[in-house]
Amino acid sequence: MDKVGKKQLVPILDLSPEIEGLWDELNSAIQKVLRSGQFIMGPEVHSFEAEAAEYLKVKHAVGMSSGTDALVIGLRAVGVGPGDEVITTPFTFFATAEAISQVGAVPVFVDIDPGTYNIDPALVEERITSRTKAIVPVHLYGQAADMGAIVAVAEKYGLKVVEDVAQAFGGECQGSKLGTIGDVGAFSFFPSKNLGAYGDGGLITTNNDKVAETAHMLRVHGAKRKYHNEMIGYNSRLDELQAAILRVKLPRIDEWNEGRREAARRYNDMLNGVVDVVTPYEAPYARHVYHQYTVRILGGKRDTVRSKLAEEGISTYIYYPVPMYRLPVYSELSYRLPRTEEATDEVMSVPIWPQIQADLQVHILETLGHVVTA
């Protein structure tokens, strides 16, 4: 780590241990693509799709150019379109609701479970109308939404389920991999994700042949055969270089997720009993993969604590500071969801990555404990 004076500069995420550990393999994979001369929809993309499907135990995996496109195309592939309503969480990254709007549907926000920060299934049914077409649960911070309850509601009302798995590759719910439980799973390979590319990338997963066929068409301008377009689609292909990088990284995902879980256990142990700090809850049905380690800072202290930690060189982040329905783009929507608003005022994520050193975690939490109680 770099230092300024005696203060250690601690980033929210450090990718350098991963990159250094895979340096030779990454270089070999990249050079193989360069020498092949195949840069679009080549063997690396097809191989990665097959390997991801095998890992996730799902019938189809379709590479996309980003997680956002995976959501947009996933929604369209299950039949969501103009005039439909889609139930989702207001406590997530904008792309979730944006994708719903991009296909012409209307996002309908439901408050969160205060423990998991995910959509509360008990509140979903009351928001269903004759226009409701789908539910988009988000597996936030690497924690599974309660898919058993969500799927039960969806089946009762004949709704589609599109899982937003951007933050939870390798996570599980009741023994099943996330992204394989609903009708569609939508993954992001943004570099900071548990399985991240070194640029943008995404993936759609499904066990439905028709959905997979539609997704394949939509990612290449709505065509099964080139120059024979059957629908208005997108240019949303996973890049061959990114696929090659992801193939190097995929075999390590379980090891890396376990490294995150071990880091979370250390944090939990060290924070046990610290006043005004609430550690993450791991639902009994879930295998949390800790894309983020997110605590609550109580007593209105969160912003002060962040400022003091920054003075000590420790990075933190707020995921997410504004409920979706309070963003300017959705200003016409009228909501007040108290659990979401409480979370936006209290959550704070601290540094985590699979190889984070235990002594660095001690430094982070000793500093956190000091500033919280100061």
C-alpha cells in the first residue's frame, strides 16, 4: 500500500493481488485472441458461455456487452414491454430501474427487508395490478433475495421473474445458484464485481429455450442470420478479449468468494459489540458472497464517520445514497418507503476483496471503532 506520512491509504477495492497472481495466464489468454484475429463472437465467447452455464448449472448462458444490456434484453426476452409494470427494489444501482424504463415499462418500487436490504417479498403482492408483468429482485451486496417467496408470488399471479445478479456471481439461495431460479438471470462483469472483466461485460442465463433464442437474436440486431433481421435489437455482444479474461478467472470464483466470506467473518468478529455499528445479516436461505461488506452506522453518525475515516486514509462508499424514486428521472413518482430511506442514511461499505490481509482489516476496524466512539 502507498503511504502518505504515517497514514496507510486503503482503497475500497484492490484488484492488484488478483491481477498479479494471474499475470502470465492473462497475458497468454490475451495474446491468443490477438493472434487469432477473431475479436467478435469467436471461440472465447462461446467457450465462456458453455463454462459459465456448466458452473451455474443452467441450460443457456448468453454473453452480453454489459449487465445493463443483460437486464434490458432479459426483460424483452420474457415479454416485458410498453405499458407493463415491473416490481422491483428502490435500493440498488440505477440500471435496474433504467432497464425497465428502457423497454417501455414502468418500475413499481417496493420497500426492502431491513436485514438483507433486498426487496421484501411480503410487500410485493399488494403492489400487483392488472398491468404487472414481472418482478426484478436484486441480490444486493452479494446477498440472495428470498427467491422462494418471490417465485411463489410470481407463480400465483403468472408473473415473470428476472433476477438482477450483478453483485452476486456464485451466490446461492436454498442451494441453487443465483440467476438460475427465476425465468432469467442478468449478470454484470464490471471490473469491481466478484467475477469481473477488465472492461464491460454481461451475461443472461435461462433454462427456457425460447427466451435464450430471443436473447441471442436481440444481442445481434434481432437476427438469427446476418442480414435477415426479424426484430429491432441491439449491438450487445460480449467482447472476445473480455471473454478470454473471464475464462481465466471463472475457475477461481469459488475460492475468491470464500476469501470474501472469510474477510466478512473477520470483520464480524472484530465488530462484535461495537456500539452504533450493525454488521451484515446473512439470511438462513442464502450463501452470501459479500460483493460489499456493508454496515449500518446508527445515531446519525454515518457521514461524520466517513469523513474521519477518509482523514485517516481509509476509503468507504455509500451504496446507495438516494432511493431510486427520488432521482430526478423518476421525480413524478410518489413514494415514501421508510426502510429504504433509513438505509440510505445509515449504510456504509468498507474495503473488501478476496485477498485482503487480516492485519489491514484490523487497522480499518480499529480506526472505525475509534471514530465511532469519539
